[in-house]
Amino acid sequence: MTADVDRERPGARPAEGPGGGPGAQPGERRGPGAGEDSGGYELFRDDWGIPHLRAADALTLARAQGHATALDRAWQLETERHRALGTSASHLGAEAVDWDRFVRRARVADTARRCFDRLAPETAAWVTAYVDGVNDGLVEGAAQAPEFAAVGLAPGRWEPWTPLGVWLSTHILFAGFPTKLWREEVARRLGEDRMTLFATDGPGTAGSNGWLLTGARTATGAPLLAGDPHRFIEDPGVYQQIRLACPEFDVVGLAVPGIPGIAHFGHTGYVAWAITNAMADYQDLYRERLRRTPDGGVEALGPDGWYPAHAHTETVEVAGADPEQVEVIETDRGPVIIGDGPGAGVGVGVEAADVAGSEAADVAPAADGTFISLRYPPRVTGELGFDALPALLRARTVADVDTALDRWVEPVNVVLAADTSGATLHRVAGHVPVRPYANRLRVVPAEDPAYAWREGETAPLPRTEADGPDGIAVMANERGLAAPLGVEFAPPHRARRIRELLGADTGWTPDAQAAVHTDTLLASSRPLLSLLAWAPDLGPAAERLRDRLLRWDRHMDADSTDATLYARLRTDVVHRLAAHPALKGVTGADDPWRSAAYPALFRPWLAAVPRIGYALESLLTVGLLPYEDRLALVAASAEAVAAAAADETPPALWGELHRLSPWQALPDLAPDGVDAQAIRPGVAGDHDCVLSTSSVPGVTDLFARGPAARYVWDLARREDSRWAVPFGASGVPGSAHHRDQTPLWARGALAPVVTDWNLLHRTTPHRTTHRREENPAMTAAPESLAPALRPAVHEQKVEGFGTVRLVPVDPAADAELLHGWVAEERARFWGMADHTREQVREIYEFVDSLPTHHAYLALRDGVPAALFQTYEPDADPVGECYDVQPGDFGVHLLIAPAEGEGAVRGYTEALLTAFIAYVFSDPAHVRVVVEPDARNEKAIARMVRMGFELGPEIKKPEKTARLAFLTRAALGLA
């Protein structure tokens, strides 16, 4: 063997020194972690209790993720599993029946099974490994969670398709298809021309902020990616901060409990990505005609006439009440989700046929004569997009992210991504069917072929340049990139304000992003305040209120009393609009919210007052009322608010009224006192602020929707990234990390993303229990630990590079990895190019047997990066070629294959820094000796740069080498 070092990375030409690898593409490196059972995984936690997982391979890591999530979030996982199955009422009682009925009728679980069956085999195995981990940990996790005992629930068993069901049930309402029911009611009651009068970001729609700064706008010259997803905030939180590391990848991000990998917000160290809701419309509602056949079946009317529809009955168990029967009907368009009128003794929602007649009788529809089916892409295609998830983990470039997201289906998202080379991505990802525009607006007739989806076609997904001349890209659910795909979008205020704030500087840092996250300017207040400015005939108190609000800076700050007065004025205006004759058809007793035509589940989309509140800006601007009427209405509200505030000096602070009201499956379980208030902090912001803590104008100042997480991904130094969630890493009440991030989140601060394993707290290693008959690919002996799990002889953080760990080579477990490296042409100087795997194993077994020679794998952040060998020169053939001095210590170095364009420049020097520190950590070592091939000018030059002094050339049987020496004195260590 010869001693030498590899070229710098990146680069594509063969190495000039010994080195090599398995020839894998980025993210596809073979080795002892590839499909072999390491026997366990390592679980670390940072000071916030965030799990950092390290395992031997992707399958073991997926299992580890499931297991760790079950320990931290057992109650949440089981809550989501029951929601996907439609069995929540079995332990939560009657309040959950409406959801269970919808999920059963929408056939969510059956759709998840279909989608799982269509996964690529490797993805199915990966998802199954996650599920195995969940099942391994649920009993232990449930023992810590008091909710199980409170409702008398035992943890169930997850099936391989359960994560797909959880994902689908979580996102099936994201596209807001119930808004089409609202538009139908508006058109019917107020006229067709009023159908989109209330068009705006509706109460059931989730949105987000996201922005990308190219290197031209940052202090480091590398991109920054930041934002915050706005969702209904749940306790425990809907996002789980996590790190997933194995030899193939090392990713930090925000996972969804119950879902393997990191779908929406992640940073691989090479590329980072984030999403917002595209506000696309991709689900359709069809008005169906159904009839009962004499034999009890159901027929539906389609373009070609009557045909048999699928129908069966399911039972919903209800804690504390009698079970309920649900008839599940599916037509060629999709599952029937609306139309549950009283039956005639032969089935739920249907009437018996007139057996004497020539035709079957119509099935009894909903109270207003309506049956409505839902058509949604996963039900039609059997695809949910999960094949994208493992590909995202392996991504090294924006091109990798782009390719992975070509497989994405639901929900439809706008994506921003950037990598360490400075490349960027801005696109829409998902599945949008091609059909008439009317389908987006309203319920359409099922029997009319004009409204059918065009089979096999999907709408083109827009994309644009993210690195424009201003170096800023923003996504905030506005009518922007995804405009061709939707109907209603969020107002433009958040997007405009983010761009305005970012455009004011060119030296942005990760820490400075908090100022954008927490901006409270309420631009949508302008129309109301403009009308107030011109409101006629105000009394003295109302004039003082007007003067005060016109001087207000329009920031919804937590310590602002002006913000409180504005919110009161807005609420009064909403109520007066709701009482105005122009809206009589959809308010008061005629409010669609009161209609029995639709399931109660859809009432949030059908309530008039929230619709008026969210659309207030447009309703006060054009279309509804004459200008004079608007002035009079605002004047009356000003008088009312001023009169009510006369006895209150000063008004309450906005933060005292504007408090978080999160969803909890068991809201009464929270104890009284301090802990109960801890999940209801008062904060700044409002619906149209960048800090979008969305109260419901006209209904409540409390908010249930807001930033479900915040993140900043730094492409210069991942360890400078930041994140926070509303509560904590643990879902276990009483845990130190149950709600420890709430104060951080409430004030808009961010926690550091810790990537140095030395700064983490190791917990007890966990053993996995892969059954070999289930996974025959796992053939390594259980006692052979993967490199990432072995004790290190040296561990060092190299600034700007990562953590380097030296672990002993295991000849049997590492033979495949090492053979792949040494057999490459680039490693020809290593002298083992023609060796078989078994010969490589035998050589390193021999090395392992020598007390004077040692072989180590160098791991960079857990990933094998180099082979490092040490020897005592007087016990090695090289000792016969020069005058060995006391304290001489020889080293050989073989760098792993180049990792692609995203790799760190100066890679070899960074590794050498750690190697030399290890050698000189022993005081007996005075001088390092290397012997690169004399022809390898690049390697020799590198040695000189590192401080080595060149010695003579020496003749060895396999090469002519150039000796080089590095002394303690040269490094100032003497």
C-alpha cells in the first residue's frame, strides 16, 4: 500500500492519489449501512429535547424515526390514526362523529391502501420500516401519556398504509372544497353575479409565508431560506423538529408526526427547501342523482344513463352513546360525502324502491334535495406523492429537489429551494386535473360529460426564476405563481410586506429573519380607516377615536391599545354589515351555517359572519354598498365603539385579548392554573399581518391559526440555521420539553439548529428488531455495529465543515465499502485495484491484528468520508527507506468518492486538520510521516500548504514515493 491523499472536492476527473469509492451517485453510497441491520440506532437530543437520530442505513433510520416519534408523540399518533380510520368517536364521544362520518364516506382509509399498493417497492419498504418503529414504541410511549388512561384507550397497531391515511386525512380539506358549497348558497340567495363577492382566504384554508434570499442579499454570500407555515395550531404541534442521519444523508427539518422523512421543510446540508399552500383548486364536487334498486342496491345517473354505484354500510362506535350507521356510496365521480337524509327503513339516506314500478326509486337526498360526491386526485390516480419523500432526503442540489417533487401529488404547494452552490428553485408541485373552470367555482352536475376530468391530463405546473435581479423570492399564498391553478387566494399584503422588508437590506443574516417573521403591519386596515377619516357627523368621543386611530401606526403589536380599538371597530362594522339588508339572504336566520342541507363538519365554511370579516377589505371598497352607505355604517360603528370605551381607561392591550386557542383532542385534560394558560399566550399579529395569527373578525379576538413553526435555513453554515414551534419537542404532559418553546415562539425568537454531535445529549442506544424473514436484504451480523454507531477514538468539530469522528474499521462489516473505494481507477495508487472484496477484508483483518498498525473510518457528520491508517515506521517497510527518528508516526489517507457539486471546498485539508489533531493528541508523537507517490504533484503541494517539510524520494516495490514530515514545532505545539 502507498500513502497519499485525494484531490479536493468537487471535481470529476480521476484522483491523483490513492482514494476510491463505490462509484455511487450522491445519496446512493453503498456500505455497511445499505440494507444491513446495524442492530440499533443512536438517539441524541439537544437542549430543547429535539431528537437527533443516527443509524446505519435508511431503513433502520426510518424505523428509528417511527420509534422515537412514538415515544415523544404516542397520543398524537393514535389520535391521527383514529382520525384517518374514522374511529375517533369510539373514545372521544359524540363530538367526533361528524368527522368520522366524513372520513368513512370519503373513503380515506381505502384510498390510503390503494396509494400504498402503488408505491415503489423501496418506498413501501421505507414506510413499512417507519411503521414498524411506531409499533415498537407505542406501548412505551402510551405509558407516559395520561390521555390514554383518561379515555380508557389502549394503543392500536399501525398498518403499513397508515402514514398515507394520516397524511390524507390531515390534508383532504386543504384545498377548501367546502367553499364551493358557500358559493352555491351565495349564488342561490344573492344572485349568480354575487357568487365570488366574498372571495378571499377562507376560514378553512391554511396558508404560509416563505422567502428566499440569494447570496447577493446575505452577509455570507450564500442563500437564506425562511418562513412559517400557518395552520390550525394543535397541541401537540403539527410539526416535529428532527434530525435524520445515516451514511446516505443527514437532514434536519420539520417532520409531520406519523409520516416518515421530512416532506415540507428540510435542510440536507447541501440543499434546503420549503413550501406554502399554492391555493390551487384540484378537488371537485358533483351533484349526483341516486336511486335505490329493488334489491337494496344504489344506482347513479351518469353521462350514459343509470349504472350501479358502490354501496355498503359501516358502523361508527360512539363512546357514551349508541353506534351510528353510515352508508358509504361511491359513484364514478367519487365518494358521496353529502346527502344523508332520513331513510325509509331500508338504509341510511335512501328510500325503498317501488317494487311494482318499472324503475327504482330515487335515493333520499340531503335536506335540500342534494347528493354531492367528492372527486380528488389520490382517489382517482392511486398516487399521493410519497415516492418523493425518500428522494428529498437524498437531495444534494436544487435539481435533485426539483426531480423529487415531480412525483408530488397532494397537497399542491409552491416550493422554494436553494443549494450551497447558489442555485435556486421556485415552482409549483402537485397534481391539478384538467377540467372546465366551472368545476373550480361550484358544484357541477354529475351526468353532464362536459364537467368530466380529462383522463390522464394534468394542468401545467408554473415555475419561475427565484434569483431575479433583486435577489428575493416570496411565497405567501397570494395570486402569484399559482394563479392559473386556483380561484381564491390570500390578499397580497403579506407578500408585499415581506418583499418590502427584505428589499431594505443586502446583508441579511439568519438571526435577522425574526424581524420579518414577527412584522405586525396590518395593511388591510386601510379601507376601513379611510372611511373612518371621512365619516360624517361624529360626536366628540367618536372624533377622538377617529383621531387616535388615524395616528395609529397600523401595527397589531401585543402592547398596543390602539390595535385593540381598531379590532373593536372592525368587529362592529362586520356585525353591521351582517345586519344590512343587502346581505339578508345569507345572514341571520338565513345564514347557510344554519342549513340542514350539509353536514355540521362544513359549517366553518358556511358561516356568514366569518366570511364577511375575512372579506371586509373588499366589501368596504367596491360592489356591495354605495359609498355614502359605507361612510354611514362606519360612522355608526365609531360612535358605538367610542361609547363602549368611555368607561375603560385605557383599553386592554391587544395581547391580552389576542390569545392562542389551540386544538386539543382532549381539551378538558389540561390542568388548571399556570400550565393551562401556558398554551394560550397573548401575542401580536393578525390575519393579514406577516405575523399571521388569525383571529376571526366579527367572531373572536382569539386565534386558532398561526405559525405552526418557524424556520431559517442557512446555506452557508447549516449550524447557523434556526427554528421554533409553538409548544415543544415532546407531546407528553409534564415533560420538560412539552411546552418549553412556547415563550420563545410567542416573542418570535428562534432556537439554534444544533448539528455538532458533541453538543448533543446521547440517550440510551436502542436496539431494533427487524425480522429477517420480512427483510432478507439485511444480512450483516447483529454484533457488527455500523460506523456511525461505533465508539470514536477521536471526535472533532471542524469549523465550516462538520464533525469528524474516527472509528475503528470493522473488516467484515466494512469490506464492501472499502472494496468499492479501493477498486476505482481514481484509487490506483492505493495498490488494491485488482483485489476482490474478500481480499480487502483479509488485508484489513491482518492490519487489525497488528499492534503497530491501525485502520479507521473517518466520518463526517456520521457519513463515511475517508479511510485513515496509522503505523509505526520502524515496524513498516517504509522504515527501511529512511532514518526513522524517535516519535515518528506514519499515516495513510484515502478520501471517499467525490460527493458532487454541493461538497465543501478544501475537503481534504479539513479532514487532515482532524487527523493531525488526533495524531498529536498523543505526546509521544513528535513527527507525522507521509509518503505520497512522487508523481502526485497535487498531493505533494497540499502537504506543503499544510506545513509539511519535503524529504527525499524513496524507492518502494510498488512506487517511487516522496517523503514529507510535519513536526509539532511547525504547528507551534512543541
